[in-house]
Amino acid sequence: MFVMVVLGVVVFVALYFVDAGYGKMVSEKWGPAINNKIGWALMECPVFLVMFYFWYHSSVKYELPYFIFFLLFELHYFHRSFICPFLMRGNSKMPITIMALSVAFNLVNGYIQGRWLFELAPTVAEYRSLYTIDWFKSWQFIAGIVIFFTGMLINWHSDYIIRHLREPGDTKHYLPKGGFYNFVTSANYFGEIVEWAGWALLTWSWAGFVFVWFTMANLVPRANSIYHKYEEEFAPEFQQRRPKLKRVFPFIY
């Protein structure tokens, strides 16, 4: 986990100088590319499968707190792997290099989250009464579950807005508005950060906090790049909305 923290710092700094070449920042300099829908599905599903493996082989898999954690995690990645990619419109491309890097991260992250929950946490529980049925009464779980679903809904709604910016046949580009896009240019990223902050809180684990840190290290610099891209592409409208339009954290940054 320490390596992931340090790597997160490196990624955070690097992405302020180099744009990851996918989505709005897609670039041929990243090499050969594949269909964006297929790329998203292939890069997200490994973490879904890794978590399933740890859960399936666990001796505590049907103990309610662990089962709830498993369902929450898999809910996000089922949507991200098998639903969201195929709701995307258009025929954009994703560089294979970007997909491979994402697969590597998802495999490592799935291992960290799964091993904590289903191998390390049960041992800790013998000494701290961690993740018993009483965990559902803890302030960490109650606050975390509220934050988790709040972030998920923000993320899903923001993705919906992005998908419906254009009517069928329209090829123009538009500055997103509505929902949290009234406050930030990367509302979908804001929702995902909030969601995993909730996960870190409801599991109250180093694994969870490392995950939300790496999520921020990846998404905050990218949100900055998107902010400046919109600033250039939609200059007149952007200047009108600029006073209250931030990058990823409403009213802050």
C-alpha cells in the first residue's frame, strides 16, 4: 500500500504536465487504439473479477458486513464494466497503452481491497470486534454509506448529462450544464471521488483510504486539463460561468 501512496504522488504530479490520452484528451501519440466501449469494459472488469475471487474463496463471505461491502464494491464495477461502456455514444477510440495501464491499476487495487476485506480484516476482527453486525451502528459505516451512495448518484447523473448533450445526428460540442456541472466542469469525477471517500470511511481501512487517494491523484489533474480545454473551446460561455465554475470540487477547486 505504501508503494501505491508514493505512486499516487508521482501520478498526481505527472498528470499536470502530461494529458492521459483518452476521452477528451485522446491523442495518437499514445499509440494504437481500440473502440472506446470495448476499452472501457476490458479495463474495468478485472477489478470486478478480482474482488469476486477474494469473496468467493473467503470463509467470511456470507457474514453480513463482509457481504454488504462486497455488494457495494461490485455494484460500482458491474455498472462501470458491463453497463456504462455500452451506454456511451459515438465511436471514439482508446489507446491500448492507456487501457493496459488502467488494467494494471485495477488488478492491484482489486488485490488490495479484496485481500484486506476477506483475508486481513477477519484476523483483525478477533481483537477489535471489527466488521461484526455492530459495525452497522458505527458512525463510520452510517456516514460512509450515505457518502458512498451520494457520490454514486452524482457520478451516474453526471454521466447521463454527458451522454445527452447532443441530439441524435448533432455533431457539435457543448459545455455541460445541469446538476453538479453548474459548479464544476468534471462533475462525474467529483462524484467518483465522493463515492470512494465514502468507501474508505465505511470500511475504515488503509486499503480504502489508499484507493481514494489514488483516485484523486488520477482525477484531479485530469479535471484541471478538462477545465482548461473547456475554457479554450467554449470561451464566451465559459467566461460567463467562470465566477462559480470550478474544476472538480465545488466552490474550492
